[in-house]
Amino acid sequence: MNIGKTVKELRIKKGLNLEELTTKSKISSSFLSKVESGNRKPSFKTLNSLAKAFKTSVPHILLESLSNSDIKSNRKKEFLFLKPKLEKVLNSLTSPNY
């Protein structure tokens, strides 16, 4: 699980630089930089602030952070089947039309 990589990808996808994310999330740029580089692990409170800044959910960030190596080999088939469906549900829950 690489939450830092996911945070950086979401930041770039949303078109934000580090300072803009700092402003939106009220998390210091120094700490965010450490999270993105994998040198610090964010708390749930931090993840919640990031989720609000990205207009998504903590479960969505966590799901995006999972990699195949995080899943037991006997469960990869199920994971690969369920992940797109979970993403769709999480995206629908965070959409403005929900």
C-alpha cells in the first residue's frame, strides 16, 4: 500500500501544486511532501482532510493505494474483479449528484 504515491497522483490529477493542496487541506507543505515521498504515514485525520481537499473519500484513497502485492495470492482474482466495482460505487458516492 502506497498512500503517498496515491496522494501525489490525486494532487496532480486534480491539477494542484503542493502549496494549493496545503491551502485546501490545511496540512503543511513539509508534511505533505514527506507523505508523498513515503517518509511519513498520514493519520486518519490527515487522510480525511486530504479526502475533503480532493473531493473524494478516505476509502477511495485507500482503495487506490492498494497494489497487487498487498493482496494475498489466493484472493487476487476476487480483488481484480471487485476493485472496478468498488471504485464505481465510491465515485458515485462522492459525485455532486449523489
